[in-house]
Amino acid sequence: MIGLSPVLSLIILTNIIFSYIGFKDKLFFNRYKFNVLKLDNGDIMRMISSGFLHVDYNHLIINMLTLYFFADYVVFGVGWFNFLIIYLLSLLIGNYLSYKFHKNQKDYTAVGASGAVSGIVYSSILIFPEMKLVFIFFPIPMPGYLFAVGYLIYTIYAMKKQNDNVGHTAHFGGSIAGILTTLLISPELFVKSALTLIILITTIPIFAYFIFKK
């Protein structure tokens, strides 16, 4: 690990401070969370502020640990400034897609940095297509592209079902934003990560069609 740079430290610290205040002050939490009705009324600041709030400590810790472990790969590939661009665009686009998807659900609310973190995870997989991922519940190394496809398929399925309290739409939007922004910043990845991109482009639309067709 490179360590906590000023940019990563600021992002994590802001998440911790905002989330902690939100844990203690429900008025603060409600004022800055993602809320479709409030966004309809022009309170667009929630598109960003909601990404620095979390439901509880577990939610906060999981997001920040994931960000910490994947941030170095993106920084090494594109630099700290571009890392920040990818993070913020993934947050905004993830929340925007969530807003469009849930536009008719006026009581829909959400919080969390998951959309931004998803963008960083997918950016790192694109930058290092040979990456292997290991999970506690699945200790066998998994190719990054396999995780990328599998997670997006699961996310699309969960978006369709809407039977939990997880912001799957923001995860999906953040992941796609992370991929596209990284490609715009480093177009040479079209060649380096061609296999990963081909697999994503050929499988995700097909699965999305059949999932939403039901």
C-alpha cells in the first residue's frame, strides 16, 4: 500500500465526520440524505452530500475499507487528481441514475459512498485486468473480469427485484461511470483491457435484457 495520501485521507475523514454526525443527529441525516422528492424540488446538493453519509458503522467501515484497498491501484494507474475525478463522477452518476430509476418513488431515500467506491473498484480492475480478488467467504482467487461481470449481473437482478434496502442502482451507475471515466482518462486501456471490455460489453446487455424482460 502507498499509504493514506492527503486526498484519500480527506475523503475518508469527510465520510467519517459526516456519517458520525448523521448517526447522532437525525435532522442532519435527513437534511443531507438522497431523497427523490427533495431532488424534484431542486435540492441537488443531496446528490453529493448523501455520498458522505452512512446508515451505520458497519456500512461506513465496509465502504471505507474497500476504498482504502482499491485506491492505490487507481492512483498508480492515473494519479491522485484523476482518482478524485473518477471518485466524484462515480458518486454523481450513480446517484443520478438512482434518481432517474426511482423517480416515481417519491419516498425513496438512500445514503452511502457505495456508488463512488464501486467506480474505484471497477477502475482498478480496468487498469489491472490481470488482478485476482480473494474474499473471506470465497478464498479461491477470482479473476477481476469475472468478478466485474458477476457483480454487475447480480446488481441488475437486484435492481429489478428491489426487495432489500441496498442502493443497487447507484452501485451499477457508479461502476459504469468508473469504467467510462477511466477509459476517457487512459484510452490506451481499450487495448490493454480489451478482453475485460469485450466480456462486459457482450454479457451485461444480454443479461439486462432478459432480467428486465421478465
